[in-house]
Amino acid sequence: MKRELSVNGSDCTVEVLAPAPACRFRVDGEPERAAHVETPEPGVYSILIDGRSYDVFVSESPAGLAVTIDGFRFDVVVRDPRRWSRTGAGGSGEGVQTIASPMPGKVVRVLAVEGDEVAPGQGIVVVEAMKMQNELKADRAGRVLALSTQEGATVAAGDVLATVG
């Protein structure tokens, strides 16, 4: 899996060759590296790389993610080319929003039910993939028109989980 990132405004590409706990990865085409990654609780990671141990704390920030390593904060934005841009055409907030699973995983929480009024940025469904929980959110205010999943369901990439209109 390859991801385009912006870390404190600097662009880079991270390619994950093997997932946690025995993670193998490559950054900006450099030689492959390895790390042992454990997740003692959501948003907290214990990483052993090159004989050094790091405690990493990840939380959401207005721009994307806030990652803190050894007291240093990094603002990280993950750019996914498969998703449309909210600032481009079609991002006006009109019509129906389809919320789909970005990758295969398991639904661990359903945060809304059909008929609920939702605000922009409000969580609808949480999908766990590769030991990471991804909260899928409404892009705009509206009503949950359909909810086509339930807690514990296994989903494939692209499966429609909810629609908001």
C-alpha cells in the first residue's frame, strides 16, 4: 500500500510492504526498512526500529493527523488519490454523499442510524483495517438515508456503508 503524505508541509511517499506487527516499509524510494509495531490502545503505538523504542501518539487534528513522537509534534496529511477533493467540483454540499469503506476491514462501531440528522465531520461508521480504526464521516450536514452495515460485519474496499442526503 502506497500513501502520499505531507509531514509539517513537506511531501513524501510511504510504501507499506508488510503490515504490523512485523512492518516493512519504504520512504521516498529509499531502501526497505523494518519495524516492530504494537498498538497497546487506540491511537497509541509502540515502535521498535533500528534498536530504538518510540512511543507514538496519533490523534485527529483540523488539518489531518497530529503525531507526537518523543515530545515532538508532526502535522500529517494523508492524500488519497482514490477520493475526490472537497474543494473541487462537486464539493458544494449538494446531492447525496455515499460513504464507502476505503479498504477491506471489519466494522467495529456504527455511530448513526437511519434517519439521524448529521453535521459536517460527524462520524457515521468506524472500520478497523490493519489494526487501525478509521472513522468515516459525513462531508456535509444532512440525514442518514441508508445504513447498509452493522457492527461486526466484514467489508471490502469500496463497499457502500451509508448514504447521507
